[in-house]
Amino acid sequence: MSLCIAAAGKLMMLAGTAFTLSWTHSVEKIEWRENWLIEKGALHLVQARVKGSGAGMEPPADARFEEGWWVYEPELAAQPQIVLAASGATGQGWQICMEEGACREIGRAASSPLTLRACTSEEKAN
């Protein structure tokens, strides 16, 4: 499987079946990380971690504190896509790290929303 990132009519493909999406909350300045799997044409949220809490960011009751992070396994159905806004007003974007360790920042500058989804077999063939 591969992760496709679409924005403003352009498509970028990143090879792998798992990735970590991380960002810093624009108001609270607290880091978040989510681990995702790409399976059966959908994105599955496996684990979430947050460095603290704040306005609307409280970890759930079943979260455990590990090495400075609140860690939990969200109950979220498989997602066909994730849409990320790119206002350019936060000073940074999102970091995507594929399971092999290759990382890239996306959405730092103001642009159209970014869509993350599993690549189709037709896209991978091109």
C-alpha cells in the first residue's frame, strides 16, 4: 500500500503501510502524534499520543502516561481519507513519517486543504 497526499490538483505518493502524523496544537503549543495503518483501501488510527492537555485537548480517561506522553488507542472507524487545513497561520505544518523513517513536512504554507488517503491501484501503476 501507499499513502497519497493530494493538494491543489497535485498528488504525492509515499510508499508504506504505516505512518505517523504529528503536529503542534496552534493555540496550546502542545505536540500530538497519531499512528495510522493503511489497510484495505482505508486509514486506520491505531494509537494517539499527546504531550499535555489544554483547551479541548484532554486525553481520555483510559490514557496512560508513558515517557512524557499521554498514550491511548482511539475508537475510530476506518477513514476513507483525512483532510488537513493549511492556513499558513500556525508557523508550521504537519510532519508525516512513514514506517521506514522517511519524514516530510506538509501544509506549512497557506494552501488548499490536503487530503491523505490510501492510493488506488491505478495511481500506483502510473
